[in-house]
Amino acid sequence: MWDDPFAVLHLGDRGKKFRSQQGAFTVNHLLPAGMVSQPSITSMLAGIFDANLEINEKNEFWIHTIATSLPYQLKKLGYKTVLWYGGSLSWASLGAFAKAIGFDEAYGGPDICEKGAPATWLGVYDHIFLDAVTKRIEQEKDEKVFHFVYTTSNHGPYTIPIKEYGWDPEKIMPDAPEQLRRNKTAMADMGTYWYTEKAMFDCIEHMQERYEDALIIATGDHSRRVYQYDGSLMERTEETLREKYMAAFAMYHRDFKADMFADNTIGGHMNILPTIIEAIAPKDFTYYALMPSFFEPIDSVVTPYHWLTKDRIGYYADGISQALDDAGTSTIQKEEQFGNERNAYVEVTGYAVRHPENLIPTVSSY
């Protein structure tokens, strides 16, 4: 929603504001670690690709962690680690997995919000959930804390009463095509996106004011189609591979400078872990990560699903690729790059699953 063709919709204005401030670093081409929520979140936390093996549902990962784990490594740096999820921690066994993988504490939306708080089938409405998280964080006594906050409202079916929370397409997108603004289904979809962005950046901006030295990272777990490509905004009626598969990403710290990030324009979820550690750890700290940080030049990104260079994105399942700046008219068929790397990343996960004796024992209270 931050690309020029969608500017008239004003659905990403809060994100644009966050991305444009001094101290922000953004990547406009970011590959998620999974195609759907569970493998994406699991990968970011474990530090290895879930690769659709659902390691969060495996008993070994309810009683063990792995050396690449994000919370496990942050604890070595003296950080308390807390996971906040808008839904129930029983979803995808997230509670058991989170505690075993290294989080000191884990909370679901129903645990911290008032009983009967309005919710979708996935979790408590974002603005209510994030308000509860904010209040809990502000009560925190420890000085060094890492918070992983995972919301749920940006998901269909789009039934949240968004008009009650400020959604008015006539005011928000007055210059959008009238046929689009009259499409109730599209407006429910777009309005939910607008609502979730508003809730998210209301929380982020508050945290920036409250904790001036905070490192803040904003990303999506995976892509989702917001505009339906009905011909109202542009002639083409299909999304590009970039639009279809990439996730949003931006991070902020008041001391960040543009020249710190090696002119990187591409990245992936798995570049986030090493970036966090290199931003906060002493120089002699040893850590484990599959991929380099954003402080190093990144020329290619590989996941179990996609590959990415500075000018092309490829999708392994269909064996196709497109230019990043293309409108979707020049898809190359039967093209695959970095196949050996992809297989290696998947095998790392396969080896961990086959050899739990090499994992690190932990104690889970779930």
C-alpha cells in the first residue's frame, strides 16, 4: 500500500510517516519467512526456517530450544523476553513453543484484556489488545526487555465494526475511484487494513515518545492482497510477484543513520535477528544466524519458497520470476536460482527435527 499506484487510497499513510522519519531504515523488497502466519512467525523466533515442518507443533520444540533462537540469544545479552499475541496461546501451540524457545513470559489477548473483549475468530481487536499491551509494558520494572508483539485483526473475514473506529472512505480516500468506494466488500477489506495500521502506529508512536531509546521493528508475517485489481486504479488486473508475496518492513532507532545499512534495498525476515543482535550486542559477542544483518551488503535472499536479487523475484513452486520494477508483463518461465542454497536451508531444519538430541533442553511451564 506504500507504492505510488496505491497512494490515492491513503491506506498506508501512517506507515509512510514512520518510514520517512529520521532514524528509520526501510526495505521495500522483503521476503517473508513463510507463506502463511505460523511458519513465518516460527521461523523468525527459532532462527531457522520452519519450512512447513510445523516445528512449533512438535513435542521436541516444547521442551527444547535451538542455538539460533532469537529470545534464547537475547537472554544471553541480559534481556528479559516477552511475547504478546492477540489470540489464544493455544493457537499453533504458540504458548508451549514460545516458552521452550526462550521467552521468559508469553501472554495471549484473552489473558490481558477484559473478559468479553470484542474479538475476531483469531484474537482481540488490535486497538484493544495493543492498549492492554502498552499498559503492561509501562508497568515493566526491568530496563532491558525485548517485546515481540503479534496482532491478529488484519485477517478475513472482515467483520470488525471499523466505522466505529474512524473508517470513512469518503473522507479517507476522497479521490479514489467512485466504483471502488461503492464496493462494500472492497471497503470492508481496505477499511480493516486501515484500522489495523492505525492501531499499530498509534501504539508505535506512543512507544517512541515514551521510550526514546527504543529499537522498534514493524513487519508483517506475510503478504495479503488488499486491492482486488479490478481495473479501477490501474489497467492491469493481476498483481505482480512482488505485490503478491512480499511483506512490509521498517525499523527505527533515534541513532540510526542511512549510511549504516550498506545501501541495502532487499532483505528477508531472517535478516532481522542478526540486525537486532548487532545493534545491541558488544562487539565480542558471538551469535548464530542463517543470514547476515542489514548492516552488511545483501545481494540475494533465499527462502524455502522464493528467491530475490536486487532486480528480480522468483517463486520456486511455479518456477517463474519477474523484475522487481515490472508491472507483471514479462514473467520468465522455468527459471530457478539459488536452488542449492534453498535446499541447504531446508535441510538445516530437517536435521534439527531428526536429531533433537542436538537441541538445547529447556523447561516449559505450559
